[in-house]
Amino acid sequence: MNTAHLHLITNHLPVLGLAFSAISLIWGMYKNSRNTLLLAFSLVLISALGGFIAGNTGEGAEEAVEKMIGISHEAIHEHEEAAEAAMPFIIASGILSMVAGFLLIKNHTYSKISQWLLLLSVVTGCSLSARAGLLGGKIRHSPEINADTSDHETEHED
């Protein structure tokens, strides 16, 4: 396994993992469920670790594909810039999940505030990661992503 392979394996975690984390976090906050909140914090941490790995293997993935025919250096650059914008929120989400978990376990006064801050960080990180993922997909899957189906007729003539 090389860094490009590891990048492809882990790059979905900050998008899908943070999305499921946000849903779990919202549900746990709504139901005031300690177990659901602890699950959400764990999902955030796993997603953040995956995002961190994806971010640190991006350079190796770039080296693996940049000389291939049909690969756009502009698409690689846009993806890289978008991923760099998402990374602070991914890392902050991982750190905040540990803080929120600690505060919840200790029944601290700031537990609810930490959950709201975590939710804000998770939603922002997920949104920015989704943009980075879309741009990353355009590096190798441009025809499928950019396909304009509105030009195709939906009715067939007999």
C-alpha cells in the first residue's frame, strides 16, 4: 500500500464521518443522551484522525497521479487548497470532541457550550471537506462529475 492508496481509503472519513457525527451529536443533544453524545464524540475523533491521515497523504497521492495523461494540475491545486481550508476545522473538531467528552463525563458547567462549539466545528469541517472531496473527485472522475444531463433527451422518439 502506498500513500495514494491510503489517501483514497481515508479521504471519505472527514466528509461522511463528520456528517454522521453531526447527526449523532444533534440527536444526543436533543435527547440529552449521555451515551449518544459519547458515541458522537468518538465518531468525530475517528473522522478527524481519518481527515488528518488523508491530509498528510495528499502529497504522495499528488505525486502518484500528476504525471498521468489527462490529469489537470489546476484541479489538483484547487483540491489541495480546499483541503487546506478544511484541515483546521477537522483538527479542531477532533480536539473539541475530546474536551466535550471530558466535560460531559465530569458534568462540568461548560459541557453544553462545548457541545455547541463542537457542532459548529463539525458542520463547518464537513462542509469544507465535502467541497474538497468534490474537487478531488474532479481530478480523476471529471467526466462523471461534470456531466450535464440536461442536454440529453428524456423522451425517446419511436
